[in-house]
Amino acid sequence: MTSVNTRLSRAHIWLLTLSSMAVALVIAAMAALYTALPEIAADTGATQQQLTWVVDGYTLALACLVLFSGALGDRFGRRIMMVLGLVVFAIASAVPLALDEPHWIITSRAVAGVGAALVMPSTLSLLTGGFPPERRGVAVGLWAGVVSGGAVLGILGSGLLLQIWSWQAIFLAMTVAGAVLAIAGCTVPESVDDTRPPLDFWGGITASVAVGGLVVGAIEAPVRGWTDPLVLGLFGAGILAGVGFATVELRVPNPLLDVRLFADRGFGSGAVSVGVQFLVAFGYFLLFVQYMQLIFGYSPLMSAVAMAPMIAPLIGISVFAPRLAERFGLRLPTFLGLLCVGSALILVSRTTVDSTYLDILWPLLILSIGLGLCTAPATAAIINGTPPEKHGVASAVNDASREVGAAIGIAISGSILAVGYADRIDPALPSLPEAARGPVGDSLAAALEVAEKAGPAADPLAAFAKEAFVHGAQQAALALGILTVVMAFVLGAWAPGRKSATTASAAAGPVLMNR
């Protein structure tokens, strides 16, 4: 018996390791090119709009297709979908090694996003299907911690590669990693819904349009403005498609996602909590990276190193947070976690142009502790709210909440930062040469370039522009912090405590399992 238990334990460890590495790869790929965009522009002649879609093409494809990809995993097998996704990801990532024109890079990133959409829900549903209930919490906790820290790992890895090689080394690394993990993925057992229900294509189409409208609207809002007709049209289309999705799902016999699950307090509050977490986290990352590079003068690699201390507490606490939820219910870790995150962002809003790295570090650690407390319990609540044969779709709901939240968070943070910067810099523009007014008014990075070309006489301009940037960053951090604190109380009231969670599980479990 001991040998059997040992083999099972090793199998679980291997499955957890492989799933965590696969999801870390596709999450890291979201942020890996942030630091490489200047080099890509210099080598390929890509415009700013093209550079935007080098990053966002991946995110858009992933967000739009992840829900239907989860259903594909439930229907045809989660392992085969993970392996197929890794193969697609690796092949697409190899394209820029031979074809480095901007349109080819954008296309390859979008196709890689399709592969990532197949990988993400499969990794989590393989864990929930492969681990017994008593061990599932730790597995989900580690997976959630890796997802939350994956973006930092991507920025850190790409920064290191850029110090040694060129931007194409990032694509080479993603190609090799994807290929190796695809081969390794063939060694884990398959997991599939034995009933093999028919696919809900209309649900998949309406879900993709809904998510796509919201994500593209969030991408375009900081550039065009929140009241631009195109932005309003995209958000409107996303909302209408969402209504259409709900209508379809309530009428078809085998829905892609039973929207009535959102009435379950654990499932509904868990999905919203995940979205809020990634909204504020990616909104903060946008501020942090620019602050490190433009105010402190750090290189891309040093900026990533400056973020690295958040990884250990985030992953470490994520492993044990599900046990806290099992003992006290989802309410406590959700409330405490979001309260920590909100408090950290409010502290960040008090930083000045003279602040040091230590002034930034301890709020960063508080933020990582907060994310560690609430990320894994929210993910576990989403999974536990669905029957095992629907764990692929449940994983996809978790992933879609992350992607939409991240896109909206970047949009909100970027918009408030831009407005705050413009509010402070505009009074100085009339005194500048006409050719310099546009760049200085656009961004701190452009203002610093103008000041550098003008020489020491422009040092006061550089200092004033930095103060304007910090003012905008303070406003963005404060807005994110207040939003998070408000949502901590909202979700604290909505999420079930231990008694209500147990009661709901006992009442809803048989209905869900026999649906």
C-alpha cells in the first residue's frame, strides 16, 4: 500500500508541476513583450498602434476563446486540449524568428493567444479532476499563485533575455518552452466528461463577442476616450452579446455555461472577486513599471527585479489560503485580501517624486499578501460551484474573469494617469516651443526625450513633467484603492461564510450533479 501511495503522490506532484509550468508560460507570454516593444519598433519599424496590437492581439484571442475552449476540454479531453494548445502556442511563437514584419508578429501573437486559450482552462481542470478533494485545495492554491505571479515572471525573464540577446530570443524561449511542455503533457492521464454532451456553438459565439467587445473597448478607451462612439459601440455590443449569451444559455438543453450558477453565492462572488483582483493588479502593474523606469530610471530588467519580491508571499499564501476558506468560508479571505490590496494602493497614492524604492516596496508586499489571501479561495469557489464534468468551463469562467478584469484595469489606470498628467502639465505647455508642446503633453517618456535633447537648460521641464506624472499616478492608485476597498465590503457581504457555504453546497450539490 505504501508503494502505491508513493506512486500516486509522485503522479500528483508531476501533474501539479506540469500544469503550473504550462499556465505560467501562457500568463508570462502576456507580459513578456512589454519590455521588448522599443527594440521591436527599432528593428521592424512598427508603429505605436502596431506595437499595441503585438501585446493586445494575444490577450484578445485568449479572452474571447477561453470559455469555449473549456467546453472543448470537457467534451474531447483536457489533456489533449492542453497539448494541442501548447503545440499551437509553440508554432505561432516561432513565426517571428523567420518573419519579422509587424503584421506577421501581430498575427503570430493572435494565434499564440488561441493556443493559450486551449491551455489555461485545461491546466486547472486537469488538477481538479486528478486530485482527490482532500488534496485539491493545495493544488488549486499553488496554481492560482502561479497565475498571479506569472506576469512578473514574464517581465523578469524577458528583461534578462534582452540584456543578453535580442527581442527574438523571447520568441525562441517561448517556442522551446511550449514544445517541451507539449511533449511532457503527453505523460499525464486524460480527463474528460464521459457523457460527451454536444457543443453549444451559439453560446460560444455570443460569449466570444461579449468578451471581445468589452476587451477591445477597454483597449481603445485610453487612446480614443471613454465617450468615443467606437468605444461606446464596442461596450454596447459586448453588453448586448452578453444578454444574448444569457438568453441562449437559458434555452438550450446543454448550455455552454448554466448562467443560473451565478445565483450561487460562492460561484458568483468568486467570479467577480477574480475579476476585481486582476483589474486592480494589472492597473497597478501599469503604474509600477512606468514609475520604476521613468522616475527611478531603472532598466527593464531592474524594473522586473523590483517587482520580484511580491512573488514569494503571493504564491506561499495562495497555497494555504484555501484551508482558511474551508475553515471560515469564502467571506473572510475575500474581505481581508481585498482590504489589504486596497490599503496598499491607498498607501501607494501617497508616494511622491522623492520617494525611494523602500517606500514602494512595503505597499507592494502588502498587495501581494492580499492577492495571496483571496485569489485561490475565489478560484476554488468557482470550481466547487460546478459539477466535475463541467470543470473545464468553470476553469474558463475563472480565466475569462481574469482577462476581462486585467483589460479594464489597465484601461482605467491608464486613463486616470493620462488625465492627471495632462491636468498638471498643460499650464507649462504655452511657454514651450510649438514643436515640443505635443510630445511633452502626451507623456512623461516623450517629455524626458525632449528635455534630454535640449540639454541641462531643460532640467526644470523634466522635473515638472515627473511631478505631473506622479500626480496622475497618485490619482490612479487612489481610485483603484477606493474601488478595491468598496468591493471588499460588497463581496464580504455577498460571499458565503462557512455555515452558509456548507448549507448551499448540501442543497445545490445534487441538483448540479444531476443537471
